[in-house]
Amino acid sequence: MLEGAPAAPRRVLAVGVGLVALYLVLIIGQRAVDAYRANREIEAVRGEIAALRARNLTLQAELSNSRFEEDIERIAREELGLIKPGDKPLVLIWPSGPPGDQDAAVEADNVQPNWRTWLERFVDLEPASR
């Protein structure tokens, strides 16, 4: 048994060195994977920056374009109801309120129940007169 005794510490030392080496390989591998992921994120952000720069150049070109001023004037006049200095606004006044109110009153007189409309379509009845 004395002959086997000195070999035991060597085996323990070899197993310990092997475990430390395996641990170092795993740490280095994890760091490599993290670096790869970080590089991919950096490339994605660089691509996004390039796209935003291109969009910025497009918007700057629109700002310098004279047509853009015409668009601003059209939007201000048509959608916002603004006028230029010196223009005389024209306001239309309907005799009995907005024109949509008269149409709604006429439609309200001609309304019939929904079941009657379906019955006329499927049974081929004459429309009810009022």
C-alpha cells in the first residue's frame, strides 16, 4: 500500500488542474459568445444610424424644396382654415343651419323597421308606402 500512496496526491492534483482548465475554457468561451453578440448589436445600431441619416437627408431635401412651401400653404388654407394677410375670407351661412341637418330630417321620415326591409327582400313584397 505504500507504493500507491504517493500516486493519490498526483491524481488529485491532475484532476484539480483539469477542472481549473475546463473552467477557464468555459469562461473564455462565454466571453467569446458575449463579444459576438455585442458586435452583432453594434452592427444593427450602425445600420439603424445609417437609415436615420438617409431619412434625415431626405427630410432636409424636402425642406429646401420650393414645393414644400406650396404644400404648407395648401395645408394652412384647406385643412386649418387660415388666410394670408390681405385675403378676404368668405363665410357661407345656410338659411336653416348646416345642409346635413335637412338631409337627416328627410331620411328620418323614410325610416322603416329593419324586419320590414328584410321581409320585403325575401318575400318579394311591395315596399310599404307612407
